[in-house]
Amino acid sequence: MAISIGLASLIVVAVSMAAYFFVRQVKLWHTMSHFERAVPGRAYPLIGHAYMFDRDPRAFFQRMRRWFVELAFEDKERKSRVVWMGPVPVIFPGNPEDIETILSSSKLLEKGTFYRMLMPWLGDGLLLSKGKKWQKRRKLLTPSFHFSVLASFIDIFNEQAQILTEKFRTLNGQNSVDIFPMVTYCTLDVICATAMGKNIGAQKGNNKEYVQAIIAMSDLIQERQKYPWLWIDAIYGLLPSGKIHNRYLEILHKMTKSVIYERLGEKQQMNGIKETSKVSSNGTIGKRKKMAFLDLLLEVHEEDASFTIDDIREEVDTFMFEGHDTTAAAISWVLFMLGHHPEVQEKVHKELDQVFGNDRDRYVTSEDIQKLQYLGCVIKETLRMYPSVPLIGRQLEEDTIMSGHMVPKGTLVIIGIFFLHRSLDYYPEPDVFNPDNFLPENVEGRHPFVYIPFSAGPRNCIGQKFAMMEEKVILATLLRKLKFHSLQPIEDVNPIGNLILRPSDGISDGLIMEVTLRT
Ligand code: HEM
């Protein structure tokens, strides 16, 4: 009797849940029927459009590119469209006006499910936090990216750029080389020195365990994002890749924490001479060493104890993640494009000669950076064609009108930066590399939301100026001495868009180039 009552209750609960789910799905289906599909095929109950997705990430991204560029952005009406990822509808805005609605809103700031895989590593750092917490953190951290702080990092950019140049110089055309990992080690050294104040010497082959962990971690997260069954922590933790993930996580957190406590200890020791430990105009702590982001965060912690050591760890890890892969991809794609466009490379070389004369060794200064206008156009055009962050997401926190229809609260929205930047509507020849697209006269009159490599609005990239400065210093240092020649045809190197836009020619995931000395 007891069993049959239990069984009956179970059945009632199951049937009610199924009915609730069914009604909810029918309502959702009806609401979304106002939006055209972003993919050519039908969506079926439960699986949605998932049957159309290629397992091979390269083929998948190419297919998405055809669908979204042609169907969405180049459709006459440029309406936002829907894709059913299983039973979950995802809206892809198809015009800059809808993108502006989302990104410029001070209420639509939540990132959504796709970012969940980053949580174990980055916690509630600036990239992932939401609501009041995000607002408070953003306000706290914004002064850390003030120009005077960034200017104090310029020596670090120069130092690491020179090490990279020397590494390339010694190759001098003897071999083809995959530039991607070399540039990544360089940007990793830069971010460790600027975020943590620690020189980990990745370019020199030091700290191998940490370097391997940080590079592999991004790859593991990207892999995990693709397969929903890996999203469940309990399952993932039992699988070999989950075990590796957790081991790397431990290495990464251990390093960040040990640097934080080391720095905190040093700071406390210096408390006796507290006055000199305040940041000075050239970004040094007293006479000791350069300020790192970490020092600024420790100062915030001293003034406001509710900003805890764990909070600092989350922010430092967020900078470590956001601040090395993005810039490595951006610099590598610039070199790859220059290697395919010798006439553009020649113009960059000329500009460098005008600014630096015959001096190919001195450090790049803030004043030089201002003068390198054409290099700036090259960087921007590369970020148009190969935006380091190709897709960003939001989970709507309130009902929102897009393309004239209501999208209910809770819906996932994905903004395809890569697809937007390749649209014929906004760039006359979207697949042609043309830095002149960013000459002031050509930028004038362009809708501000058709070019958004750093996102836009209140939740844009806080590291944008840092990134542009770092890119210019590294490229100006490399290109004063070196010439780059790409060895893979452009059409063979398809970008794969996950967290970061990476190259793949189907054989290697690198950018293979010949590097020679400039005469
Ligand atoms: C070329 C280099 C870079 C590109 C293209 C880039 C792009 C972006 C984009 C598109 C976002 C928005 C992400 C989203 O909404 O999901 C973002 C956010 C962010 N970026 Fe960057 N980024 C770059 C470099 C950096 C650097 C060097 C740092 C730090 C030193 C950094 C720190 C951050 C942080 C902390 C956020 C989260 C901001 C917030 O939500 O308030 N980024 N970045």
C-alpha cells in the first residue's frame, strides 16, 4: 500500500513536471515563432537544430559563418533570428540596432550559461560576476586601468617584446615556425608581470608547470563548452579530462594565492615606511618595484576589507585569462595578415622608420604609440577580420524588444562579433584585408555598433587600452627588425571560434611563417 502511494505520488510529480515543461515549451515555441530561423533547416522538438551542427569545430564555425553572415546580416530586413540549441532558443541579433539595444543597456548585463565553464577558475571575477557585485567590482577596478597605470607598464611590454624579437631573429629564415605559441608565451609573460608583478619567464622556458596549466586550461574549457554532458561537474570530475582540469585548476589557484600572500607580506613589511609605498606618478611602489594590478587590488583591500583576498584572487585570475590569449591571438593574426600583404607590411615598415629613424633597439614610448597611426589601422582591421573574442553572450534580465518582437526575460542572446564584422552591408569587401577601412574619413558615419571587437557599452572590455598599447609595442619592436612571410594560404587557415578565435588549417592549429631580418 505504502509503495503504491509512493509510486502514485511519483507519477503525479513526473506527469506534472512533464506537463509544465510541455506548456512552457509550447509558449516559448509560440513566442519565438515571430523570429525567423538563423539556420536553413527545421527545428525539431527537444533536439532543435542540434542535428545540423558539425562535430568538427572547424566545419561548424565555417557553417555558422555562412548561415549568420548570409542569412542574418545580409538579409534585406536584417532581422534578429533564432537558433534552437536543443530545447533552448538562442537569439542571434542580425543588425547593429538590436546589438546596441543589448549592449548599451545598463540592465542587460548577465552573461548566461555559456560562461559557466569558466566559473571554477575565475569565480565571481569581473568577467562573470553579475548585478550589484559586478557594478561594485567594475567601479573598484576601473582606476587600475587609468592611463598613468598603463603607461607604467610600457617597460614590461618593451622588455618582453625584445625577448620575442631576439627569439625570432635567431631563426632568421632557416625554418618555418609556428608563431602562435611564441607570441602566446610573450603575452603570458606580460600579463604575469603586469597582473601579479611576477616574471615567470615563459619565453625562457621557466615555470613550465604553471605555463602548461594556464595554456591547457583555456583549451580544456573550450572543449568542455561544446558537450553539454561535460557541463555537469559530478560527471566531468570523474572523466580523464575533468581530472586534468582539476589538477590544473589547483596549480593555477596555488600560484595566484602564493603570489598574493607573498606580495601582501612584502607590503606589510613596508608598512613602517608606508608613505613611500603609495603609488607614485611613474607607477612604482616607493623605490622598490613597478606597481602591478595586484598591488592596486591590495590597496583596495586595505581600504575596504569587504574586498577579500579571495576576491583579489578571482580578479587576478580573470586578468590572467582575459589578458593573454586575447592579445596573443590579436598579434599573431596581425603578423599572419602582414605576411600575406607585403605592400601593407612595407607601409608599416616605412611608418616605423619615420618614427624611430635608424634606431631599431630603443624602447617604444607612449609618444611613439600616438604617432603609429597606420599600425593602429592595421591592428583594427585585423580585429575586424579576426576578432579575438568572436562571440559574446547575454541572458536577458528583462523582456526586451528586438526587431520589433518581444524576447522574454531569461532568453539567451549570442552576439556574433565575427559575423557582424564580415557583413557586406558595412564593409564593401568584408573578406579583403584593408587597413584603410579605419582611416578617419572611412570610419566617419559608420554605425558605432558595427565594429565591436572589445564589445561595447557598460560591460565592454576593461583592458581595451592595455591591449592596444601592448599590441603596438610588441608589433613595433618586432617589425623594426623583422619581416614576416606567411606560408599557409589564407583560405586554408580557417578561424575556429570558441572562447578565443584560433587558427586551424586542418593539420595544425598554428600560423606557420618564415621570419627574416629586415635589411
Ligand atoms: C585584443 C585583446 C582583447 C580583446 C579583443 C578583448 C575583448 C573583450 C570582449 C569582447 C569582452 C566582453 C566579453 C563578454 O561580454 O563576454 C571583454 C571583457 C573583458 N576583458 Fe577584454 N579583450 C582583450 C584584452 C584584454 C586584456 C589585456 C585584459 C586585462 C588586462 C582584458 C580584460 C577584460 C575583462 C576583465 C573583461 C570583463 C569586463 C566586464 O565584464 O566588466 N581584456 N574583452
